[in-house]
Amino acid sequence: MKIRTITVLAAGALLAATTACGAQSLDGGSTEAESGGAAPAVTLDQAPAEEKAADVINAITPDESLAAKVPAKLKSDGLKVVSSIGYPPMELYASDGKTAIGFDPALARAIARKLGVKVTITDEEFNSQIPGVLTGRYDFVISSMTDSPERQKQVTFVDYVQAGAGMIVKKGNPAGVNGPADLCGKTVSVVDNGSSMELAEQYSADCEKSGKKAVNLLKFPGDQEALLQVTGGRAQATITDYVVAAYKLDDPKLDIEAIALEGTESPWGIGMKPDNQQLIDSVKGALDSLIASGEYGKLLAAWNLDKLAVQSAVINGGK
């Protein structure tokens, strides 16, 4: 399940001064020689200083077997990646307003280093990303994009996380809200007319079917207003994207906890042209290598996203 269309509005409001509407090439920062004194075969991009997983990324070295199979064009031109910046913690801008950081850019940089190539990350409006891949402008899209059967008709996905809905509760969870069944008779704040509200209404109906009290729903235009109901004590929980809930944990003033809602998860994928099998194999191999080495888990942990982890890179796992 994905509630991006709702929560991106709130995230975008925080970044309105910096988020670009059109395409913008984002410089990943300085470069690092990888060959110790001799003329390097390739220089790999360093992660931006504000990237929380920078140390993990910069320590990644190429997998020689994967690098040997990289498409020639990728070796010469580097990996061209497109994302839509403005959905933290998956994609956001550093304080300079132009450098992409967040888990998606972090994983893109990690894949590039594993393959031994440079990388360029470009900001595009969400609906322009698949067309950009299909026309060859970009090698792949990584932008919190749900791997769905409809999108599989256009691109081939390598799934890299399992993401769903989540709840935010007060620190210590005084109301004892650990799952949908605990919401019966409780007050829950949601964004009006969106997927979070639909999910809360479903939970409320389930409560009534089981003979328990319905959920008392408080509806608001954005998730920031919904969150304030929890921190202010008016609601016992709010429902949103789990990734958004996890991002809020970084604010110590909020004094909150994030709870993943099991059963709402769906795979998010890295999208590529279906006929570019060599690239698909390279990206899948790089992700599997990152998972096996533990580097993937460290990237997730840096952004409080451990619960999104997959055990292996799956192609077109969305059903």
C-alpha cells in the first residue's frame, strides 16, 4: 500500500522553497580515486556530506564480477538515474537545495559504486519518469514507485523495499495501540479523502463487525495537522505512510513512536526498459550483492527504514 499522493503534499510543503518542478541534474559531490596511486580505471562519486549513509556508501567498492558485465554505455556515460525529490526520507534535498539525499539516492549511489560506474541523479516530476526511461534519457527510475502490474506493462522492476502504511503514537505508546484491532473505540486522526482515511474506515468497520466500538475518525487536510492531534493528546494514533512515520522519528521534540501496519506492504521497484536485460541483470546483481554484504541493511538503518528490508532482489514482484 502506498499513500504517496497524500503525504507528499505535506513533505513538499516543507521543501517548497527548494523542490524543482522540472528536470534538474543533481551533483552528487566530489570524486574519489579507487586505484591507490596508479592512474585509476574509474573514479567513483562520493556521497554528499549530508547523506546519513555517506560513510557506508563511500566504503563500497566495485564487485569485479558485476563490473565486468556492465553495459559498455554505462561504463562510458555513467548511470543516469531519475527520481522525484520531495518525499522524505526516501528523497529530499540537502541544505544547498540542489543535492539529492535520502534512501533512494543513497541506494542509487551504492549500486553505481558496486558496478564500478559514476552516477548522475536528476529530479523529474513523478509522471515524467517512466517516459524518460523508455526514451533512453535515463537508465532507471528509483522514486518510491510501487511495482504494480499496470506499470510492469511499461517497465521491468527490480524490487528494493517492501513499504506500506504505519501509525504514529506517543512515545511509550500509553494507549497500547499496536495494530488495527487496538484502534476499536480509540480516536484516530487521518488525512481526509485519501488512502489513510480509507484504511482507517476499513479498520473501523472490522471493529463493528466483531462487536466492538467503531474508530472515532478525525479528518484533516494534511498529515501535519493529523500528527498534531497525537502529540496534543486529542488522538491516540494517526495513520500515514510508514516511511513518513519513520522520518518523523528524527524530531526529538515530537516524542513519538512509529508502528508498521502489517499486511499493507507492497514492493517498490527500480524501473528499467524491459529490453535492456543486461542493465536489469546488473542492477539486480548489485542489489543482491549489497544485501549479502550487509551494506543494504546499513543504508536502511541510516534512515530508520529497517522494516522495509527485502531478503533478495526480486524482478516484477508486484501483484
